[in-house]
Amino acid sequence: MPPQLITLGEGPSILLDKPLMLFGRHAECDVQLNSRKVSRRHCCIAQIRDYLVVRDLGSTNGVRINGVRVVEGQLRSGDELTIGNFLYRVMMDQDSNILPKPAVNATINTSPDDDLLESSDEPVPIPEDQAKPDKQDGAPAQ
């Protein structure tokens, strides 16, 4: 089974069923994340052998792996990936028997709490102090 991004918040999980997938708000993206915290062309994810590579495409709010903002980074099973304000857990073949919800390719909508931000005409930066601690060494993300 292809790798999946299991949602840890609102919206459906995402099946990564192409070698390269584009994420963003634009209609041409493979995965549309409808939030003003997500850039039109936010990031892409590529499958490389037994891992994934995520690359930020110059987005306003960035991409985080396990709470650390990156321009590019490897994703392995169990990693947490943040795209704008959406949080996912990376699941590979060996983990497919513990999925909490079925994965789908779909447009993702935000929660009602984001109505004020969604009405804005400009992207809204997420404060850096909201970064989660790095779970690998227990130190806060920088």
C-alpha cells in the first residue's frame, strides 16, 4: 500500500499514490488544502525508495517535520508533518494495520475556528513560538 498522511487534526487522511505530489490551495495541486495559512503552491512530497522527501516551495508558513521548520527533509514512518496549519503522521507499509481512518484524496477544509483567518485576503503567518518540541531528543524546536 502507498504511504499515507494520517490526519492528527481536521480533515481526511491523504493517500500518497503518485511518485510526486503537489500540496497547496491552487486548483492545479494534487492535494488542495483550503486554508489561508497554506500557500497556493506550498510544498511537494516525492517518494524515494523506502522514505519520502518533502520540499517547501517558498511558502509563507512553511513545513515542519517533528516540529522543526525545514526547507527540505526526509520523512520516515511515524514522523509528524505540518503543512501550514494541518498536522499529519506519516505512515508507511509496515504501519498500515493501525490506521485510525481511511485515507482519501480530497480537498481539505478548515475548522469553524479559522473563519476569521479564512476571510483574510493575505496569508497569515503562524507564530514561531507555536512549534512543537522535537520528539527525538526532547529539546524544544528552534
